[in-house]
Amino acid sequence: MSWAEVTSNRYQRPLGENERLIKFIGDHAHPAGREQWSVTTTATFQPCDNRAATEWAATTLPDAWKLLRFRHPSIASTPATESDSLEYAVPIDNDLEFWMQETYFIIEGKGSEDAIAEMKPSQFMTLHFLPDTWDIILHTSHWRTDGYGAFQLIDAFFDAIKEVIDGGGLPRVLWGEEVTRLVPSVESALDLPETVTPEITASAIKYASTHTYVKESVGISYNGEPTARPGGTRAVRLQLNTETTQAIKQATNETQFDMYSAVHAALAKINFKYGKPLTSSRLHDELEYASAIRLSLRPHLISPFTDNPSVAAGLYTGGYVFKVTASDDFFTIAEKYQREYDNGVTPEFIESRRQFAIIALGGLQRGLPPPNPPPSYIDMSFVTGVNDMVKPIFDTKCGPLEVTRVGLGVETLTPQPYLFFWEFRGQLDLSFVYNEAYQDVEEVRKMLNSIVEVLEHELLGSK
């Protein structure tokens, strides 16, 4: 269903089934002041003039943040308190300044990693500026966006900065017009039928059943008990230079898989190397590694939403779990992943998205027992096309505004870490995200370096 005005300047639409699922998972950690899978996107930039960071923080950035809200109003949508709906209020009187107080923060004396580790849930998307390092952080609930949308919002924010600089301040906007840009749910944007057929139910059950693979997956060791109170989410990052990145891409051009499937295969090998089998009697070649095949649905949305950055502040992703075995070599595993990424988004997969979320949410609401022991395999997620999605340089009247590095991650409150990776400015960037209560930074760094070593050994012949 589309957005509708319920009272003057107040709009609502029902939460989509997938939004409800992800929101339920995230909200479960709110009593501890955390939010599972909340999304953080980062960018380091070089300013286009010689003004101090304090002046940028006081003028340019808040004006750009207001402009971003006007262009992407769903960053300010909130769950309605009296119903299972999303709500957006057109700002009047002092509403905009109240929203700024709730969403715009200046963080001094800390790096982005420490800032992210301490972030708390918010009803809105929030912007954090670190003047010491010229970093910005966008932080939001996962039900509001995905990896592709998060990077699109980073680009949109810098585009807003450019307009503010070129125009000498916030341009005149007519609040109320922005409601035409409130985003639809993925179910609406895919034009999914509300009537459930036996075939759709069977497909949803099939995809949901792949999550049973995690019970048999290898998992890396973790500190303490799984019931221990989680700490902050941390990340170890590794950026390959352009020469190595291009060499890896060139090597994969001569195979049946691309660079992203190659990284996934390297991660599988590292899970087998560092993981521990569930039973001591299991031979190494019999080990299985389960991980998510995450698929963007943005290319499959109906017009005018198809691959459209205008719906950046929306959740349009899906996936299922796929397993590989330790007996397969690197190239075999990479080819298997490539087939899944190439062929995963089928009409059957798309049609099952609503019912899949209903089934998954129903299981969580019934309190089905979680896996014991909890999953600790390294899962992964990547975003393609970031080179084209985030412009590295914005030409302003004051000179070039340059984005030098970007980042992406989610909050994890369990022993399960995640590998995120993308290519920006011709460099492959890998980020190993973990919770500091369960993994040590040196062990994480060793595993991340090992992933790159596998890539270079298998594709470049490095010893």
C-alpha cells in the first residue's frame, strides 16, 4: 500500500513484511541499548575550501543534512506508536530544529571505529561528523535501508553539500512536497500479490529451510560464553592497492567467476582453516561452510523505482543460505558462488519474498529456540558498483570536494562476525566486522590477512 495522509501533514503506510522482520530482529536488542544489524556507512572527505572543520560543522553540514531529508524524506520516517505502520510528519514550526537536535551530532576526540562502537538506537537515521578526521557516519536501522541504499545516501549527502556550497546556503525548499518521495515497501515496489498461492508458500518454505544449513556449519572460536553481554561492534579494515585490485580482477576475467565470488571463496577457505567442527569425529574434507547469498532486488523493482537512487532509503534485498564443503578447491567453490549470484533472483525467489518474511517472523515471534551453540561462522556481504554509485569528486565553485574512502558495516551483538567488501576508487576494500566481547582484534586481523593471502595465492600465484 502507498503512503496516505491520515491527518494534516502526517502520512502513514503499513510496514512491509520484510521491514517487520528486520525491525523485529533489530528491536530485540533495544533493552540493552543496542540494535542488531543497524547499518553504518562512513566516508572520509577532503573539503573544497580552507574553512575550519568547526565552521563546516556549524553551517554547511547541517544545511546539507536538511536538504538530504527533503530529497530523501524516508530517513526521517518513524514507526507509528499506535499501529504497525510507518509514519512521516512534514516539519512545521520548530519541528525541523527538533529533528536536527535528534539526528545531527559532532564527535570530537574519537575515531570512527570508537564512535560506531558506542552508537545507540535512534528512531531516525542519524548523521555524525568527526572534525578531527573529516569523517562522516550515517547510522540507521536496517529496516530503513540496505548496503546499496546506504552508499547511495552517502553520495546524495555529498551532492547536497555541493548544492549548499554553490548556492551559498540551504536552497529554498517547500516542505510538504517531499512526501511524494517517501519510499514504498519492497513488497509494493516488486508489485507482489497479496493473495498467497500454494506454490508461493512452497517456495517460501524452500528458501526458509536453507537456514537449517547453519546448524552444521563450521564456526570460528569466540571468547567467553555466548550468553555473555555483548560489547561494541568493531571492524578491522584492509584496502588493497589499485595494482593488486586490478590484477585480481584481471585474473578472474580468465575464469568462470568474478572478483566478488573469488573473495567469497577465499572467505570459505578461511572459515575451514580457522573454524571448528561441531563434532570432533568429523574429517576436515567433510566440513561444511554455510553463508548467505545476499541479492539486491533493486534491479527488479517496478518502474519508476528500478535501480533508482531516489529510493535509497528503502530495504530492497533478499537472500538465502548456501553451503560448500572443504573437499572442494578454491576455483570450484568460487564457480558455485558465481552460479548462485548469477541465477539467484528468479521469478520464484521474487514471488516468495512476502511469504518468506511472514514465515520467518512467525518463527521468531513464537520464540523458537535459537541454535545451540550459536552460529559463529564468518558471514559476508558485498556491494557492487560503488565506483559508479559514489562520486569520488564533486566539483564546487570553491574547488573539488573529494571523497577519499567509504565504509560499510552492521552492528553485530552475537559471536558471529561479518566480512563486508566493495571496490571504490579502483581499490578493493575489506572490512571484518565483529563484536569486541567475542573476538580479539589481533585474531581478526590475522584472519583478514589470510583471506587476502588466499586470493593472491590462488589467483596471482603468490607464495
